[in-house]
Amino acid sequence: MDTIQFDHKRFGDIIKTIKSCYEKSHERIFDKNLFVDLWNIINDLLNLIEIHQTNLTDEDFEMIENECYLLIKFKNPDSDDEINIDLDSAKSLFYKFFNFFNRDFIQNDLKDISMPNDHLTNISCFLTNRISWSNLHLHYIICLEMHSDDEDRPTNFLELLSLILNKIKKLARCPDLNDIQQDTLKYFSYMIFNHTNATNSIPQFIQSQFAQQIIDLLNIIIEYKEQTLILIHSFDILCIFNFRQENRYLFFEKSILNTIFNISRHDQGIEWLNQFNTTELILKFPNTHQDTNVTTTCSMILALLSTPEQIKHQKYLTDVFDHLLQHTFHASVDKRFMSESYHISEILLVFVKLFNDDRTANYILEQSNVDLQTSSTTEFFIEFFIRYYSLENNHDPLRQTTITALVNIFWSISFQDKYKQILQQAKPQFKQFIENLSKQTNENSSTNEYIPHFLENIPKAAACILTNLNDSSKYLSKSESSKKTRSQPKIMISYSHEDQQICKQLHEIMIDQGFQTWVDFECLKGGDDLWEEIAIGMMDADVIFCLISDQYCKSKSCRQEAVYALEKLKEKKLILPIYLQQPQLPPWLGKMFLKKINKIFRFYLSIRNSNE
């Protein structure tokens, strides 16, 4: 059988394309064509190697290795550089690049299968780094638009991610990495972090053991850093050496911490991370660099994973809250609304969760030692909201998320009289902007974007703020006409969506008994002003059932309904709390039932299965 000759002409054409790309990268021409050229180069090189690797001479290998080395020296675009590529092209190219990890040559390297010679190992590292570089910059454009049913997505996408994570673990445990291996660790870990930016993908990552591997990596980092500290304290002569070794971990550890932060932004991610005592691991994390970015990330993770009861008893969390508030201030005065690597919306979303608990909100708003250059923390949030909303030509890509977080914060504090008064006395623009937002449609919001349970859309949150701050008599006239023609009592059911199954059973029982009912899944339409329709439904009812569960107690929407019933309608309605379990009532709910209702009917509801 004749030996296939190495195609030197084809290789010469590849070299010309590489040099052209190299020049484009230094001129900061990051467009679709550059990424297409890169894909073609890597594809051609892999074809050449896979066809010829058994008969390439050392000289041939050196030529390929030299050109691959030139590939990784492309000037990477900084965060401020614009990448001129449309979303569809970016997604298609991303999957094309990612599919390179399925090539035998790359797979062998990822699996640490020994190569015929050192040249092949180096070439694989160079190409892997360039693939990762291309992926993470394309992924920056498409990270929120990736879905499991994408047409070009490799069928073994999650398996490839797992393979990459295993490679990261092997590199992380290696005592001495060369420069190229350090780049591989850096690019791979950053690419993994980028994948978790799409919060709606977190459940499938958890199911595929992806998250377990991330916890393994966190343990590796902690173990390494603790050993380094011991060596530094024990042997002065090793101090410089170990700090150099540790520096290669800084980018890697930030990426892993950011990945954990992304997982903690999903309700299922919080539940999963708490099963592995991630809070304890984060508390053990030694910040040997005294890097404030690491501190911020750890603070946000701790805040998201902590329950109200933990917050009540863990004093270290007060430092966490102060740190996050300080970074919120820094981001509020930055032209890009950034504090270090975090956009203000990311920090504000953490506060939305924290403010769901009144005691935590009271600490942050009243006892924090952070100088926000305003008369109060509440005033700071109000003034930033007015300034941010008023900005002309605000092209902040996270504007919608930022405003969503802010109105949810105002909604949370509008339940408490002391903060309600501050909101009522705010500048006129505040109320005007909230009214504008209450009329906003959700047409621009992505249906694929994940919404955590503690967050509501802008129109509903804004409408509820106005209800809490103003007289709600406007709903009364809309409900009176239907009452005049009714011969039977009407029941409105307030419940948490996590308890919808029980609510449906109760609804069926009430219908069978001849009662009229109002429940959202029967009475609301997609185009309705949701809060107004709910308020009218409550006003129109004769009896209001509140299905009290742990989830009900955590929900702002349920709190809004309970507060509206107990404060605005208490003289006109019979309000019956129905306890689905024996939940621990938050102070706001316990006090209201004890103060506002003369007779409390406590039903421990046990609805039999319809088959019994």
C-alpha cells in the first residue's frame, strides 16, 4: 500500500490563512469571517494530522507545531472590543468549534491517551486552546440563547462537557504545569463558567453530574490552597515558589467560583448545592490573594444559599451584606454599572432574594455601615432607580434585568410601614416611573429566560407597589356589579403555584358543592393586568381561602394577596387560612392573622385522592 504523501501545497495555503487571521486579530477585526477562517484552519490541520500522523517526519511535525503556536498568539479581544457577528452565525459557529472535541485526535488528548510523540501533544494543546478561545468569545454572544434542542448542537454535548471537566481536574491536580497547560486550564474553566450563564440550563447540568464535578473542583482548589499556606508558613524558602504556583490558580478559581454562583441563581441549583454543604466549603475558601472579586463572588454565593433562619443566627453574614452593598454603590457610579467583573443587576438580584425576609431587609436598610452618600439606604436605592431609569440612550444590555431587580426590591419593602412612608415621600419622578412600568408589556422578555421564584415581572411588581402605596378603592367599582346578581357566596383561592395540585382539588370540591370560585388558572387571561384582575377577584369574593404552606410564606405574590385581604378587605370578607402543612409563619403573616381576624379558622387540610 502506497504511503499517502504530506500535502505541502495545502499546508502552505493554511499558513497563509493563519497569517492573515493573525494580522486581523491585531487590527481588532473580530467579525464573522475571522471565526470562519479559524474554523477552516483548525479543520484542515486536524484533517492533515489524522491522515498523515503515522508518516509525518519530525520536520513536518515542527512546521505544523510552529503554525499552531502562531494560532494561539492571536491578540484576544478585550471586553470592550466589539465582535461583529450576528446571533445565528455565532451559534452555528460555536457548535462547529465545539464539535472539534469529538475528533479522535483531540479526544485522545482529553482522555490522556499517550500520543506517538511530543509534537502531537503540543499541537493538541495549541489547537484545544484556540478552540476554547473561539468558543468562549462566541459563547459570550449566545450564552442566553442556547437550548438543548438547537439544531447544530452535538448529541453528546453534555458528555463532552464532562470530558472537559475531567481534563480540568487532572490539570488542577498536576503539581507543575507548563505555560500551554496553564492556558488550557484557564480557557477550559472559563468556558465551563460561560456555559452556566444560561440559568435555564442548570437543571440538565445537575442531572448530568456536571454540578458534582464542579464541587469536586472546589474541593481540589481548597485542598491546594490550604497546602500552599502550610508550606508558606513552614518554609520561608518555598514562599516565592508557592506563590508563583498559586498565581496560576487565580483565574481558574475565579471561574469555578463564578460557575457555583451561576448554579446558585437557580432554585434547583440552591437546593442541590445545599445538599453538598457548599456554604461550609465557601466559608473554608482561603482568599490568599486578598482578591476582592473572589470575596464578592463568595459573598453572593453565601447570600443566595442561606435561609432566613441561617441569616438570623450567622453573624458572618452581616459582613457579607455590607460587602455587597459597598459593591452596589461602586457599580452605581460606574459608567458601565460594573463593580469589578459584576454588573449591578447581578448584585441587585441577590438583594431581591435577601429582601424577601423582613429581618434581613431591616438589617441591610438600617444597620449597614456602608457610606452610600445618601440619608438612608432606602434613599440610595430610590435615587439610583430615578437616575438609571432617566438615562437617555441607555444601551446597557442588562437594563431590563436591573429595573426588574429594583422594582422587586421596592415591592418587598413597600409592605413595611416605615419604608412605605419613605417611598410615598420620594421625588415625584419615582411614582411616575413606577406607574409607567406598571403599564409596560412583557413582549420584549425572552420566554426562554429563567425566572427564580423570588422574582416577578416588572408590570406586576410595579402595580403591587402602587397598590401598597395608594388607596385601592379603584377596584371596588369594578367588582360591585357582579355581586348584585349573585345568589350564592363566591370563594377566591389564594395559593402558591407550588401547591397548584392541592388548589385544583379544593377548587373541584367547591364546584361540586355548588359554590362559585375565583382562581387564577380559570379566570386570568394572558393579556390581563394580572394584579388588577387578582385584586378585583378578591374584592368580588365573599370568602377568601389562603392556602398556607412554606412556599406561600416565601412568595411575594402570595404576601401581596394576603396583605391586601387582611389590610384592605378585612371588614368586608371572611378570610380563612387553610394550613396545608404546619409551616413556620413569618412574622408578617403570624402577626396579621392574630391582629386582624377576630376568629381564625385553622383547617389542617387533608384532601383525599379522588380514587379513594
